Amino acid sequence: MNHLQSVSEFQTWQKSMAAGWDETKPCLRVCDGTGCRALGSQKVLAALRDEIKNTKLDTQIEVVGTGCPGFCECGPLITVYPQRISYQKIRVQDVPDIVEKTLVKGQVLDRLLYTDPLTGEHIKLEPDLPFYQRQKRLVLDFNGRIDPTKLEDYAALGGYTALEKVLASMTPEQVIAEVKASGLRGRGGAGFSTGTKWQLCRNNVLKVGAGFIVCNADEGDPGAFMDRSVVEGNPHSVIEGMVIGAYAMGVHQGFVYIRAEYPLAVENLKLAIKQAETAGLLGKDILGSGFDFMLGVRLGAGAFVCGEETALMASIEGRIGEPRPRPPYPAEEGLWGKPTNINNVKSWASIPIVIRQGAEWYSAIGTEKSKGTMIFSVVGKINNTGLAEVPMGISLRQLIFDIGGGIPNGKAFKAAQIGGPSGGCLPAEHLDVPIDYESLTALGAIVGSGGLVVADEDTCMVDFARYFMNFTQEESCGKCVPCRIGTKAMLSTLERICAGKGQPGDVDYLLELASAVKSSSLCGLGQTAPNPVLTTIRYFRDEYEAHIFDKKCPAKVCKGLITYSIIPEKCNGCMVCLRNCTSNAISGAKRELHVIDDELCTRCGVCMNVCKFDAVEVN
């Protein structure tokens, strides 16, 4: 495309893109995000294009690879436009039927539709899927609709019109005032007012005459993939938000710090930056306004601590990614000693929406103090794994049961770890708590960046806390003693309890350690690392006491506290368990009762998994 040299040129071009966008035309939109690629979406895409070409439909029907629409549990996903028929778990062998029966004959393939697990009903249309019913998709609205490699698609749906509005009719002060009025808070974890953060940075930039802005895309929480999916599926939204922010703060250089483990996101982001530069939406004299802004990409090596802003800046500067004491805060002294603003992917991607729709519209969504929407990655023991964008204030119950589809295999909900490894574990008694910053903080958890791990009745909460403590201990940079030594001592205590070697006083010892680590660690990683332990003790202390005093794991998970045995009445001597036991702990002849040697058994559980007669039990 041509280099747009003025706002008026952009307006003319954008209107032509919008006029050419028609979702009433026949089209197949195929999720081609990382999750669906892992399930074979690229082979499906290739097969669809070949089949459509062979049937001479290629001039009538377009096949588009899109970003992640969120319903990861059912990928690869295809949406048939204009009806918006949703086909799920597509395989290459399904392609001929999709083309011949659906595209040519107009028939719907029931076997490829979502089946409601409660009613058995086939649900045909994407908007009718329960997964989307309570969502409010703002940041994720274009995911699943546009080709993320095409600037034209983003522009057709209103992309960069917020930037055009800002450059044509708003002063930097007006932009900041609008962001403040929207009530948008940082989506990276702390929940600080985005507009206030921008104002602080602008004030210091004006004093020293230079500064930087950064997008923190170093998403490292276990089970979290919200930021990756936004950058993969709609990279221009992040770029547009950053250009607007740079204009408001008077900054001319920015960076996206993204981990190298996200190759597709990095690829799409770099392509989008080139497209925006070619179009005159990024770089020198943007749209003839006289405003310059350059944007670079810096790759992280996967250190979780580099999600902390001072460690992130050290990494960008080429130094070891370790936190430093604050103050001075980045808004005062950040990259190379200059004022620096750092916001999360979701924060930057929300900015064009705020500007396009207006602060009043945006602030009407959510609660009094927590405005707008939040994207959660819903994973763990849940039927509908995926990404859900919901209004702030929705209840945990609605998110887990209405959107997430509840717990698999009829199991009972036990707890939800919300806010990632820095968050907290909430039990069933708090299922109706509104998900907002204040409510979750009062319960010992945080919104965080949007990670949500669901646990069912078979989850051991002591082991659950041990898992998250193991993660944060491994990711500790080791710079400060409280985090380096304190998290190790907490992990060792949890491992000992899970191994059946817990001692009276261990719970009090964990609480004492947690207090020390929280109050004296250098950065947010250490200050929040004890949260999973604190909340599991707070809500599931009885499980800790059962491990320590009764030498039992109520969930029958911890290997040091369980044994496996074979029920004589159910064993028919089929020898399947014996053949699959890697420790040779099972003995018995064919069609005779088998026995497990407790001394040799490693408690791997394979015997129970392979037995078709439910003859193996755990005690």
C-alpha cells in the first residue's frame, strides 16, 4: 500500500477498506493460532484451499487463517460465514465433507458441531455457544475475524481510527484525561490507574526532554496465554495503542519485550510493525502530524522475573535481568536513566477501544472501581479450556461454570488459583465473589494478568501449593536473600509434608517464612510468591493437618502418603497391570489374583489407569 501522508489520506483509505469488508460473503475463517496449529490447523487450512480450488469455488469462497477466537478446548476451529456455523475439532479427513456438503449443498454436519454435555444438543452457530454467552469481547473482538497478517483487515474494522482521532483533534493532555476518565487499570497485575501512570511519565519526560514506552509481553505464568493470543491474532491493536500512548507522553521510542518462546507472535508482530511503517502509521512524521515514534522488538529468554518491570528494563539494556530497588520508579528513571512507561499487552490493546468508543462508554462496563473487561486463560480441571474476555465484576461461578462449562466427569469444584503463581487459591465458598481488584485482594488473591487454574475434588491443595512454590523458587533470580533462601525453605517444607514427613509446627513455620518473604523481598516475584501457600493454609488448613498429623493425603495424591492395592473380588488376572508396571512391583499368574509389592511400588498410578475392571484402588 501507499505511504499515507496525512489524516485525510488515511480517512479516505480507511473508508475504502471498510467498504470492502463484507462478512455476508461466503468465507471460511480458520483459527491458526499456536494452540490450533499444535492440533493441525495448518494442514486443515492447506487441505481446505486445495479442495476449494479443485471444486472451482476459489473465486467465490475465501479461506482465512485467523488468530485465536478463544475456544481452545475444541480446536482446530472453523467458522463458516455468513451463517457463522461453528465447526470444531476439525481433521483433514473432514475437509471434503465440509466443502461438498456445507459449502456446495448447504447442509450442516452435526458431527462437527459443539455438543452440550448436559443436554446432548448440537449447537450450530458460534454466537449461541455457551462459551461465548457471558463474554464481552472488546480486546479479543477481532481475533477469529481478521487475518492478523493483513493491515487492511484491521483497518476495515476501525483499526487506527483512534490514532487518527488523536492526531487530528486531541492534545496529549486530552488523551491522558480520556484514559483517566475511562477507569482503565493496568492489566499486568498491579491494577494501577493507566491514565495516572501516563501522567507521571509525561511530567518527567517534559522535564528531561526524552523517555521511552514499553509493552510487557513477557507472559510467563503457568497456563497463561492471553497476551500471546492478542499479539498473534491482532498485533496492530497493540501497536496503535502504543503510538497513542507515545503521543500522549511525548515519547519517540518504544519497545515490545516479548519472550522468544512465542515465535508466531514475534513473527506477526514484526510483520505488523513493517506494515505500519510502510503505511505511515509508525515511524517519522506519522500521518503528516510531525509526530515521530519508532518501535522495536526485544526478545526475552524466558525468565519469569523479567516480567517485573525493573528486571525487564535491565534485560532490554543488555544486562542480567535482575530487579533493582524502587524508588526511583521507571516513570522517573527507567531505560538508560530516562522516564519510562511500561504497560501490559492487554492494557495497550485496550487504548484504541477507549479512544474510539469514549471514556464514558468504556467506564460503564465493569464495577465502580474496576472498569472494562479482563481476559482470563481458563485452564486445569475444566471442560471448556480457553480464553474468556469478561466484564470486570463477573463472578467466579459464572466464569467457571457458565463459560468454562464446569468440572469434567461430574467431579466437584474444589478451588481456583487466580492471578497466576503470584495469586491466591479460592475455595468453593467464594465462587460468587465478583472478580475485581478490591474483592480478590481482600480474599488473599489478585486479578494478576489473568491466569486461572481450576482444581477439582481430586486435587491435593498442599501439593497444589507445592507446585506453584516450586515454580516461583525456580524462577527467583536469587539477587535478594529473602526470596532466594525463603522460597527454598518454604518449598523444602512443602515437599517434606507431601512426602509424609511433616512435623508439628510446620504450618506455623510456613506462615512465618511467608511473612518474611512478603515483607522483605526486593521485587514483586518474592513479595507475592507466598500467596498460594498462604491462601491454601487459610482455606484448606485441614488438609495440611491431615498430611502432618494423620499421615494421610485426603485427595490420595501425595506418593509418600498413599499405597496401591488390588481388590481380590475384581481382579481376573488379565495381566495388563503387570505388563505395564515399570518397577516390577506386581506379581501373579494369568487368570489368578495379582498382588502389588508396596516396597517396590513407585506410586506412579499406571496400574490404576490401565485396569479396565476398576480392580486397583489407592489408599
